[in-house]
Amino acid sequence: MLTKTQAIVLHSLKYGDTKMVVDMFTRSFGRLSFIVTIPKSSKSKFKKQLFQPLSLLEIETDVRPKSQLQKLSDVRLATPFFSIPFHPHKLSISLFVAEFLYFALRSEQQNPPLYDYVESGILWLDGQDSSFSNFHLVFLMRLSRFLGFYPNLEHYLPGDYFDLRDSMFIQQPPVHRDFLYPEEAEKVQLMMRMDYPTMHLFRLSHQERNRLLEVLITYYRLHLPDFPEMKSIGVLQELYQPL
């Protein structure tokens, strides 16, 4: 049965001369992969530009559970971007977020609250004129709540260590090596206090921001199996400067 749903493009790959494999996170079905034919005619509704990373689409599809590649019956741009494709810093953030979600949501099933969280974050970034330097940190930190391993801040005290495996603050270092010393553990609880409207009030140097990003990537690798090396993180760390 044909069903309309919202979808966020995570990744697209050219397949032959006229086809693309497009991975999307949909609101109604979770993560799906599509085989899309891109005709050469300019009148076709299937245009390559629609399938850029983080594009917000409305699609129509008949999902076949046993098929690895689904087919699209219709597609349109749900919400056009006003700034992300044209702002180099926002573009570098968006490419990182898209690649991160491509790996983090590989087996994600239908999860409307998670979909709404990702969509609202993308729209916030697109609509913000300034003060978005910490966006990717806040986005990743709060994303972990939806994936089931958001840190427990309830018993945090200054001087605590942070156990990356157990997602909790502790008074003594654990027996394994996956933990943060108090100075960096304090930065983790700082990230947990940030949200989009107030994150500009938390001053971080470029080096501190990059270090916290490394900590977050390590944290996700410990909780999501087979999380690979990311290509876009180097671009983000090199090109992105504090605003």
C-alpha cells in the first residue's frame, strides 16, 4: 500500500549512469534504503538535488519488508533550506551530522520522537544567523537520550570521573581505561546543561570544542557496535572556527 511519510536524507551514492542508492530516516518506517532512477529529462520529479545530505522530503512509497532497496513513487521537498547549503560553517556541520546519523541510525526502526528531534535540530541550524558554534556537541549529546545511553547526571559532584562505558559519574576511576578525568568529566556535564537557545553562553575554545567532539565520538563507539571512522570529522575540525 502506498504511504506518504516525511524523510531525512542521510546518504546518497551514484549507482550506474542513471540511478542512485539513497539512505533515509523516515518518520513512519525508520531507516530505509531506496533505489532511485534519475531521468535526464528536466521535467522529471526525481532530481539529484533533492537527495543532498539532510534534505527534508515528503515521499510516497510502498514498503516491502523483505526488500533491501525500496522504490519511490513520489517525492517532493518538504522544507527548503535557506542557509545551510550556502554557509560554509553550517555546510560542514550538516555534512558531519548526516554522516554521523548514517552510521548511528543504521538499524533504527520507527521512532517518531527521534525523527522529530533530528528534524527540529536541522531546522534550528538552518534558521540561526549566529551563535551555533556548539550545535554539533548539543545535537550529539541529546541524541544519546533517544538511543538509550544518555549520561546519568543525578549524582554528579565536582571532582568526579566519568565512566564512558556505564554512562555515569563516579568518585573513583574504574578498572578499565574508558573514562574521563575530573577536568574533562566536568566538561561533559557542561554539555549536558547546554541547549540550542543557551549554548552560546558556554564559552569553549576551538581546541576544547574539538576535544569534546572526540570524546563524544568515542562515547558513541563504545555504545554502538561497529561504529566506523568518520571522513567528515577532519573537515569539521579543520575548517570550522568559533563564531
